[in-house]
Amino acid sequence: MKKFPKTIDDLLNHPQFDSFIGSKLGNDLFTDDPERAERINDAAEDGSDGSTHYETLNDWREFADMLFSSLSWDEREEIEPAHDALLAEIDACEAWHEKNGSLHEMIG
């Protein structure tokens, strides 16, 4: 059985996460999401992130789903509770930001 991240912290420290984010936010971003690319580029001058909490949470979901879909069917069946729990933790984080009005604000 492959090890699957159980928490957001595990997800962010996964060996493939930096490569995933680097690829996602690389040159293709200017084609795929030019507004976000421009915000990230502008924010980098000040040492900020530029993405919104909403965008970042969706990046996390996308990475978790990518890891899950890379598993065999047998592994998915075994890992599914961990995947569901991880997505629930991301959903709770999103709900917190939505409740506090920061979901669509840029990360500082």
C-alpha cells in the first residue's frame, strides 16, 4: 500500500507537492489563468503569494485527487477513507475562510 497524506500538513510536505505546484504555477499559468499569473507575478515583488485562499485550496484538492487517481483500484479502495478525510479537512478550511470573509482575498 502506498502512503497517502492524512492531513493538510502531510499533503504540503509530500515529496511530489513542490513539483506539482511549480508545474501548476509555472509558465502555463499565463495561458491557463492569466489573471492569477499576473497577481502572483506582482505579489512576488513584495514577497507575497498572490493566490487567493480559494485558489490555493483548489490546488490542494487537485493534488490530493491526482495522488488518489494515480493509485490502482485496489489501493484506492483501501486509501479512500484517508482521501475523504483529507478532502473534508480542506473543505473545513474553506468553510472557515468563507465564514471569515477571506476566501477570495490574496494570501499575504
